Amino acid sequence: MTAGDDEKGFVCGFCGEVISHDDPEAVRLVLSNLRLGGGLDDPSQEIYAHATCVGAQLIPGACFDPEALQPDPIPASPASSGHMDRHRQNDWQAIKYDPRFDEYWIPSGDARQVLFHCPFCGDALPDSKRNRWFDELEALGIDPMGADEIPERYRTAAWREG
């Protein structure tokens, strides 16, 4: 745990109240010594706070705009169950989604590494439907490994949706 962490969220460095992980007012202040040049390897310290608490502590006229810290809305991806759409960290699509199996995964060489928890917030991700997908195809007498035989509805999430 870093300074300001609490099991329920972060602790505001100004008012001392807990800030929940999904609070839109939550901000992180990164402090470093200006003499060191501000490089990525320079020592720094993080302080968590409410944006309103930061604004209240600044002198009048200081340039601080809490609205500038709010992310632009992210359009929902049609290839996602929606969880990663909450995380701007995934804008560059490092985490993939397979709608057939309702699985999130990352590339690992020539393989896929399935994720069971969100790497950004720690939430449990949906249970994989992979085994059910194979079971249903086999029950229909279809070889799941024969790509040409797989019905169109089993190539998307449609098979799970009824």
C-alpha cells in the first residue's frame, strides 16, 4: 500500500476522508523535486485528494481546473462486454475481448493469456463460457476445431444471448 491507500479506497491528504476508487472527484498529486529535472526515474511521492479539497487549498487565481481532469466519455466497444470501456488505460486495446467465450485476454506469444480479474481495478471478470461453447457444439455433433462447420451464431456472442 502506498501513502494514502485504504482498503476502501484512498485517503484524502487534505480532509482525511476516504475517497472511493470510483469517485469522479478523486485526484492524484505527484510531487517531485524540480531541481532533479522531473525525469521518470527521479524520486516522487503521490498524494491522493478530492479535487474540491485541492482547489480549496490553492491561492486565488491559481490555475487548477478539476473539469480538465475528467476523461472524455469512451464509446462502448461492440466487441466488449463493457467492463474495459470503464478504463481509459485500455484505450490502446492491450486487453482483448472474445465475445464467443465472454473472455478478456492478452496476447502471450502465439497464445492467449485469459484474465480472471481486471488489471486496472481488480474486479472479477465474467466467468468464461469457453467450456459451455465447446459442450454445446459437441452436443450438436459439430467438431469445434472444424472452423468451416461452426454455425454463424456460434462465431459471436449470439449463442449465449438466446
